[in-house]
Amino acid sequence: MQARSGVLVVLVALGGCALKSDVARLERQVATLEARTIRQDSARAAQLNEVINLQQDILDSLVAGRRALAALRGDIDGDLYGISQQLVQVQALTGQSQQRLTDLRTQLDARGAQIAEGDSMAAEAAAVPSANQIYQASLAQLRRGSFATARLGFQELLRSYADDRRAPDALYFIGESYATTDADSSAAYYQQVVDRFPGSSRVSAALYKLGLMAEQRGDRQAALEAYNRVVQQHPSSDAAELARDRLTALGQ
């Protein structure tokens, strides 16, 4: 509008020399220029708003990213602390376990040495241990696989209480302690059960074991004799059922 007024002023100053058509054309040109200027200004304003909005979005994203990174760092720090605490606990438990194993090994070594020297019973009680105490302790050693220690106990029972009712049991279990390492010694103790205590309930099992050992060394005749004695002399025993199975397997 200011441009148009200026043009009109110029025309008036020229004394009205311009034609009306020229004035009208000039006004249209001015109006077109003003419209173009307005559109350009609007476009620049829109572009500026887009740039401002884009900058704000980028800024918001950066702020959100920093917050997420801070939260993640906090979570990682917390996890690392938790893991370090667990490692400390595991190390402590491992150390305790190792110490416990060392203590147990020391106790077992001391216990075995006492039994080997015949001093364990004296250390536990002032009185001489009974036949039952020796028998039960030796049987426990045998069940744990401490065969040498068990043999010492059973031999002590036979030495100190030769007439005890557990004597055939002690002989049988000494034979058992040799079963996997010394077949001849094992067979000798089984044979003592059969010869010295024919009325013992251990005889049937001892005969059956002698039959098995005869089979293993290829002495079929000795095996048949042992199995037949079990079946004929101890027909109701558990060993008799096993002996019948072996006789069948051997064709008898």
C-alpha cells in the first residue's frame, strides 16, 4: 500500500501527465509485487518455523537419549555391583568349602592312624572296647570302602574275642575285604568260615562265593561242588537260590 501511494504521489507531482491506463497498469504491477512479497514472506516464515520445530525435535531427542543413557549406565552399574557381590559370596563359600575339606581330610587321616595303631578305642573310652563296638566300627569302615581299616578291626575282634558269636561274621567280612584285590586271601577266609563254623548262617554265602571264584578261575568241578553243597546243606538260604541259578547255567 505504501508503494502504491508513493506511485500515485509521483503521478500527481508530474501534473497528471500520465494516462489513466498507465496508472491502472502501474497499480496492478505494484499489487502483484506486494502479493509476491507477501507470499515470499509467508514461505520464509513457514520454513523458519519448520527449522525451529526440527531443532526442537533434535533437542528433545538429545535430552531423551541422555536420560536413557544415564538410566542404562545406572542399571549396568547396579548389575555390576550385584555380580561383584555374588562373586565375593562365591569366593567366601569356596574358601569355606576348601577349609572344610581340609579339616575333614585331616580328621580322617588322624582317625585312620589311630585305628591302624590300635589306639582309637582307647582314645574314645578308658575301658577296653566290647566285641560289639569293634564289630560295628569295622563293619562301618567296610561299608565306606576302607577295606584295610576294616580288616584291622575284624582281626582285632578275632584276636580279643575268639569265641564271640560274631567270629564267623568277622572271617566272612575279611574275605569280602580281599574280594577285589587278593582272590587267594579272600578264598582262604571264606574256607575258614566253612571249616571252623559249620553251623553259622554265613556258611551258605561263603560256599557260594567259593563257587563263584572257582568259576572265575575256570575250575568247573570245584564250582559245581560248592554250589551243590549250598543247595543240599542250606536249601532255604538266599544263597541256595543263587546257587541253583548257577547250576542251571552250568548245565546241572
